[in-house]
Amino acid sequence: MNPVTTQPRYGAGGMAVSDWQTGVFDCCDDMGICLCGTFCPLCLSCQIASDMDECCLCGASVAMRTLYRTRYNIQGSICNDFMWLGCFPNCTLCQLKRDIEKRKAMNCF
């Protein structure tokens, strides 16, 4: 039996692997998102879930970040998603929301 060494990708087509639009600690890229993530992370989590047509309680989950990452073919792993959310949950939520907003602005969300 062959071990699985790569994660399946959304669409599994020939899409190129990309990266996040901003880094985890690029909070100054959007101060509104940063302030919301700092003082009301549950609200930001619900906004993210709403953007992705998911249940409000799912926004701050590893599954949501992994779903988004695989949908847009962003490099990473479930383990990385877990570690980022475990160590820097607010910054990671802000990164996800910034990425969503940037993709909306580019009409590719």
C-alpha cells in the first residue's frame, strides 16, 4: 500500500499553488479587521463564516481555514492550520478575513 504524501486539492485541476494575500502578522494592512479581531473575535469569526456560507460557529475552526486554503489552492497543511489557530488565533482570523476581502476586491471570491 502506498502512503498518502499530499493532501487532495479542491477541484484537483492544474491550478498553481498560491500563497495568502497577506501574512499572519500583517495586521496594519486593514486596521478595521485588526480591531475587530482584537476586541471581538467572535464577530469576525461569524463574518468569515457568513462570507463562506457556513454556520457562524465554524469561522474560527481549523476546518474553515483548511477549506478556504484548499478552495484557493493556498499552500499549507492541516497541521499548519492547527498550529496557527492554536498559537495566534486572532491574527489567523484577521489573515483569513483580509484574504477574503482582497479576493472580493479582485472579483475572484
